[in-house]
Amino acid sequence: MRIDGGGDRRHQPRRIPVADEPLSQVRLRAGRQLHVVNLSDVGLLAEGEMRLLPGTHVDVHLVTADGRLLVRSRVVRAFVCHVGRDRIAYRGALAFERPVPTGALGYPVPDLGRVSTETPGRSYPDSVSEPPPVGPVILAP
């Protein structure tokens, strides 16, 4: 029980990745895959069958808007989150050694309320000043 009145100590806002998003799964350098529960630019909470030990360092492969990255991370905390007959699952909080842009991937959608109705550029002339040439075209050898 906390008596210092401390609440959420996160440094960055967290978000839950969409299931088909590349950041919903990460792979450790050792080859094990982890499911991402939530993430921010400075860390993530992941779940998997690999036991993570607090205080250790792991290398994590991430797919972000900047491409594939290998980020050194520190296991801040870890615990058993599921025990079954044939499976044990662990959850671990990883802190990245450097900030990583983990915003949702996709294309930016323009704000339709702010789109200009004017057409950019120059308009086509109403008439052509010179008519196109008529007749056979002879090509020089």
C-alpha cells in the first residue's frame, strides 16, 4: 500500500495498439515474440511466454513509421499474469534506452472542414492561340 499519495507515475501517455498494427507484436532479439498490451514513446507493457527478469536488458525489434528498429530496453518490472495446465504467461514493462516514435501508422486524413474549395494552379485557356498542324507528318531519317 502506498502512503505517499503517488498515483500514475508514467512519463508519457500510453495507447493500446490495434490488433493488425505492426506495433501490436514485438520480437526480442532472442527470437521470442511478445504481444504488446500498451505502449508509449519511452516504453511498453508486453505479454508472452518468455520469462522476463527485472533489471535485465533486452533488445526489442519494433516496426514503426520510421521502419524497423532494434531498441535496447530495460525490464522495469515483470510478473506472472496467467497460469494454465499447459501454459504460463508473463507480463513485463520495458523502458526504452531512447525515445522511439510509436504513433499509429497510417496515412494522415485531412480535416474536411478546413479543405479549400478553390482549385490550386492556373486554369486552362478557353481557346488555343495556334491551331495544331494538319496534314501528314514527315519524320527526318
